[in-house]
Amino acid sequence: MYKPQVTLILAAVCLTLLAGCTLPAGDGLPVHTQGQVAVMATIASMQEGSGVSQARIILARGKHVFEWDVPVVGLDISAELEVPIGNWQLTILLMDDEGTIQFQSAPQEIDVMPNNTQLVEVVLRPGDGLVNLTIDLGDSPFWQNASRARVYFNDEREELIWEGIDGPINHVFSLAPGTYDLLIELYTESFHAANRIAPGIWQVIEVQAAQELVLNWQPATETLTVNAVIYMIPEAPQNLTANMSQGKVHLSWDPHPNPFVTGYFVYSQSDPFERPDILTPIPVLEPQFIHDVEELSLLDARSITYSVAAVGYTGVAGYRSSPLVVELGP
């Protein structure tokens, strides 16, 4: 692939570019000391007729930023710039007639030295693309308290806050061309995990060089259908009766009229100072039960009290029947 090279010659030290600011003089050097920096820019895919018409050279140091626009003729860029000696951060942008950035370099540290020429190689990649993101929360009550968002492009995170703003939230991001995994999370009064109201879903986006991608994002929702059935506690079974024969008590009661009843718990109590025992941990299906009381007779129990409760298929026991006392013997 053809890779043209562009050389810029930057000469050092001029008061006019600093607008009255004091220039760094170095280690005892006079302010008029000059040096040169040769910048070799490699453009990976630029060809003649690509639409690039001007270059913007940006030098930054601390809060001071200086820019120069120079014409591009074919594949050639040349400029003689007077800048102070010292350490600078250099960025080069190539733009078309409309000012759209077609190619750009990453910020690169350079040293402008007195009485010396240095060569700096700069790689120009395709210009950033724009992601025009609109967060539309609509009128759902779920999002009324949302006031901030975290936006992830791969591992890079940006935080947006819009407290007191009604309507959609808009923000434009500038990104290098490429494929990105995008995630947007919504939060309420802070970015604490407990205040995250929408976790978001990862999606893939393509950012093209010098183009704008418009995204209208809404929190992911699904329809939730709720069917509620009200189950009343089953009434107590009626007509509990008992017949004792050969050391066994035969219990029976009327079938429960509730169609949701699936079985019955049978309770017994031989000691009034103890809680009743449940004889059927697994509910019996029929309205009858046989209790072997021979062991209770050996324990000198004189009587036993029975009760029954219906059970629905939710497993909740209903009200118990009236207690029935069965005498075990003299």
C-alpha cells in the first residue's frame, strides 16, 4: 500500500504566539535561542483526491493550546512555525473543505531544543467518528427518578448527569473508528450500585471515520403479565367422628366442599400440657384415618383429642375442626 510521508519544519521561539506570556528560557539560554523539530507524518490510506485540503497543527502545554491551519497541496504539507522551546504535545489533523477531520494523530510528546534539529515520526489514522446518543426515557414511571447514566464503549466509561432536565438527554461522543461494545446503565441519585435502576444490555456499534452515528436509546423492557388467584383459608372440616376397635381409632369426617382442597392434616393430643402432634405430615387424600393407639395405652394415656384441618394445593393448612375426645379405657 502506498504510504506518502509529510515533513513539517517547526522553528523555535516567538513572542507573538504566546500573546504576552513569559516564554520559558531553559537552562540559562536566552529567549531568542532557536531549534528545529522535523515531523514525519505517515498516512496509512490517504491518496490524492481524497478531499483533504488543509492540516491543523496543534501544540499544547498545560492549559496553553496553539493551533495553525496550513494548506495541503496534493500529498505535501509544509509550514515554518515559530514556537517556544521546551516540551510540547503535538497533534496533527487533516481536514476537508468543510472542516471535517479525515485523518488525525494521537497526541505525542515532543521536545523543541535550542540549536538542534529533532525528527519526530507521527502516524495519522482515520479521523474520529461521532456517536450522537439520545437517551429517551419516555413517560414510564420506572424512569422518573433516573437522573444519570454510565455509558461504556468497550472498557472506557463516561458518566452523564441530567438532574432537573425534562425530555430526552443528548450527548455527542468522539471516538476513533472501529467496532465498539456499547452498554448504557441508568442510575437515580448516585452512581452507587444500589441506585442502578436499569442494568443495560451490551450491543455492538460501528463507528465510521468522519461520520456521525445517531443512536436513539431506550431502556430495555418486556411485558410482564400478572395473573393473581386469591386462595381463601379452607374452612374447618365438619362432622368429625371416631370409633375405637381393637386398639385402633377409626376417624372420619365429611368431604370438604372446597374444590381446591387436596388433602387433610390429622392432629392428636394425649397430654394437655404438650402441643398437638400432626399424625399425617403428608396429607391424607380421603376424609378418613386409622390411628393405632396401643402404644399410647402402654403410656397410661386415658384419652386422646383429635382434630382435622383441610389443606389446599398451595400447602397452607386451613382451620381445624372442633376437637373430638376419645376415651382409651378405664
